[in-house]
Amino acid sequence: MIDTLPLSVAIITKNEARNLPKCLASIRFADQVVIVDSGSTDETVQIANDFGCDVFVEPWMGFGPQKQSAIDKCRNEWVLVLDADERVPPETAAALRTIVTRRADAEVGYSFPRKNFFQGRWIRHLGWWPDRVVRLFRQSCGRMSPAMVHEAVEIKGSIGSLDTPLEHYTESRLSAILRKIDHYSSLGAQQAFDEGKRAAVSGAFWRAWSTFLQNYFLKLGFLDGPQGLTLSVTDSVNKFFKYAKLSELTREEKHTHGSGR
């Protein structure tokens, strides 16, 4: 029997059967794991049920609202937010145990450095390390930002910094990465448009080119080998399509307004 902690872990999923077993295996110490699934067509829900998670199937609302829905279903004071492709190594589990079992703690939230792995390699440059993220917090003091993409935990109170990492095994299949680029660039373009930003396709090109130069040279992506080159290119492609799609929305807006004259 594993000595469980009074800790809730909140995870959102969709078709995460490849990643979820190792994620859940790394958090067996948690008293509760909440899974909010948005319509998986693989074995994700069955895997979560087999691990004894509290599973809910809900329509997709965007990353921030979806994660907040999972947080709202947590019953413990301390909540850890994870993605299905992340894992908690033993040294980090020990740090969590120390925090959660303390009776008094000045900090109401904690950040972790995150070790990002791509195609089997720990990426140490490109701004990918230490990639510090806030993930642990007292439920009464933290919420997810409402952003559709690039969501984050927002804390009211003091935030401590842990040295022990989370591990992130990011998508390494190029076909899946291209699908994610299409999805995330659409979300990013719509969010930017809603915030009043506008763009032209020529600007999309220069943003993509500057992103590649910054990642590969200024952020030393070339030191991460072939993986660093691949990530520098795919990040620049994502940036191009985000602003190209924003320029498309800009053109559609002008056309609509022009037709309404």
C-alpha cells in the first residue's frame, strides 16, 4: 500500500492513452486524481477509471476554463495541476510530501522548474530550461487564467520556488506536431484578434524569421542538436501561421465592414 497524501491532482485529457499511464503511475501517492476528459475516442477514459481517478466527461471550453473545471472538483486543500504528458519524479514527490503535510506554510503556491524532453533529448536551451511553472497551490488561493491558450495558474499570496522538477515529455511525432500547430495557431490568432490586434501576411513572415533566428542562435538552440533545429523551425512555423491567420481575420473584417457601407 502506498501512503497517500491529502493532495488532489487536476488533469484534463483528450486522446491521451499514450501518455496517461506513466503520468498516473508517477502520482500514485495522491489521495485524489481528477480527470476532466473532453471526448476521447481512444482508451483514455478507461485508463483513468482503471487507475481509480475521479473521471468527468465535459464539452471542450478552452484550456483555462477546462482546467478550472478540474480544479473545482478537487476535494483537498492542496492542488497540483498536471498535463497528461508530464510526470512527477521521486525527488519532487518527496518535496510535495513535505509541503502538504506541514501544518503551517507562509507560501500558498509553488513553482517548479520543468525538464522538457523532445525526441528523447532533454532540451536545455531555446528557453526550455528551467521553464519555471506554478502548479501547486492551496485551492482557496489559486485559479486558472481564463485564456483559451497559454493559460497559467494565478495565485493570491506568496509563491515559493522549488528546486525539484516536473518532467514534460512533449509531442515528438512531426505529424502530430503539425496538427498541433494548426490548432494552436488558430486559437492564438483568434485570441489576438479578440484583443484588438491586427496583422498583415508580410508581418507574419518577418515574425517567423525573427523567431527562428532568436531560438536557434540567440537562445542557443543549435546546442540541442537536431532536436534544437527541429524545434526552432516548428516554433517559427507556428508563429507564421498564427499571424497569417490573424491577417486572414483582419482581411475578413475589412471585407465585412466594406460590404456594409
